[in-house]
Amino acid sequence: MLGLRSDLPLDRDAAAKFLPWILGFMVYLAALAVGTAMVVDRLSASWQTGLTGNLTVEVPFTDDIGVTERSALLDQVIDLLSATPGVAGTTLLDDREIARLLEPWLGAEATELDIPLPAMIAVNLREDAVLDQAQLQRDLNAIQPGARVDDHAAWIADALSFLRGLKLLATLLTALVLAATAITIVFVTRTSLSIHRSVIEIVHLIGAPDAYIAQQFQAQSLRLGIVGGIVGTLLAVGTLLGAEHLLQVTGSIAPASIGAGGDDLAAPGLSLDLSLLPWQWGVLGLLPFATALIAMVTARWTVLRSLARFI
């Protein structure tokens, strides 16, 4: 009797027809949330690594300072920085590089504005260097009053706090979506049980145990979960890739960084790279199967619990 195939017409249920679309939407939201969490995690690690061990020295100049005097003062500042214990290298940013950094705030014509722009020097520290920043600040002010050392500590703290909050929000959204998926399966399964109650009672009377009946529902939930999960994941992947491409084209996520890496300012400073690593794409690829597993287990639990009550 256990080897007989069930004749329960589960595929004819209206709920079964809509379930893949519902699950697909759930997986779509979950995949976007998981993808966002992984991107945020990468950004957190990248920003913390990129700015740790780097300083920016800002040297302001007034309009009455000539080019020769300005150059001499900058040479003194660079000599001071190079002689400071723990400093591995310095890079004086030219006007093109400064304009690149100011462009997101002041526009493409930042250097043509009638405002005095300070000189900016990117300082790269040696690993595990211990720098007396207060003394360095005093030495810089002795050369040029108003010179400022920025270790990005406050900015890093604020940025990482924001990213942690964003990651927590994405994680909570993922948990809510998975919980909503399980609840949806419960209601759909109960509806299907009610629709086919008379057939289930007959099958049960001729010897089919509860586990066999539950197997029919869980198999259907597994199948529909995989179909809906694949559709939702593919849509989410397309959305993530499309958003990344769109932001790159519009320049909204152009790398903005300050580092002592020569002409390439994106290293070792900040990078707004929103792409995912291969293993992270693999995690997204597991979502359809995880969703199908949740659907299968939930359907089985719902059927067994319901059968224990009304049969």
C-alpha cells in the first residue's frame, strides 16, 4: 500500500498555482537583502583596511602666497613627514586628483571655482606604526599655521556604524522574509488539506499512514519551492547586476579615495565596489534550495500536525 502513488490532485489547487510566484517574490526580497548584507560586509572590511594606516595632511594657503613660497612650504612639510618615524611614504595630490575628490560635492569644475584650495598630501604609514599625531600637528603648524592632520578616525567610526546598521537591517529583512515564507506554506498547506479532506480521509482509511500523505504535500512544496526560488534568485541577480552597472555608468559609485599609491587613488584608500565575490554569488545560488527545504519541512510539519487533529 505504501508503494502506491497518491492520487491527490494537489496541482489543481488555485493556491498551488500561485505558490511559485509567491515564493519567487519572497526569494527575490531575500536575495536582495542577502546580497546587500554581503556587499556591506565587503565595504566595511575594505574601508577599514583602506583607511587604517593612512593619513591626510591638509595645508591651506591664502591668495597672497606666491607659487615659489607655496612650493617651498610644501617641500618643508613633505620633508617633515618623510622624517617622521612610522611614515612609509607621501604623495602630494595634484590639481587633477584634488578635483577628482571634490567632484562629487562641487561638480566637475571644482578647480575652476574662485576659492583657495588647500594642498593635500596623502601619507602612508608603516604597518604597526605608532605615530605621535599631536606632535606632528604642532610641527606642521610651526611650518604653516592651519595645517591639519586627518587620520579619518571619526569618519571611519561613523561610516562603519552606518554600514553595521545597514547590515543588521538586511539581516532582519532576510529573517522576516524566511519567516513569511514558512507562514505562507502553512496557510497554503492547510487550505489544500481542507480542499482535499474527503480524498485524504479515504486514502487514510484504506491504509495510508500520515507520513505517506505528508510526503505528497512535502514533495509538491519542494518542487514549487525550487521553481519559485530559481525565478526569484535570477530576478534578484539581474537586479543587483543592473543596479551596479547603472551606478557605474552614472558615476555614482566612482572610487573616491585618498591613498599614497601614486596615480591610482583607489589604492589603498576607499573603494565603493559593489560587486560580489564568486563565493558570494554561490551563496545566492543556494537560496532556491534553502527556500525549497524550508517549504518542504514546513509542509510536512503542517500536514502531520493537521492530520493528528482531524483524522
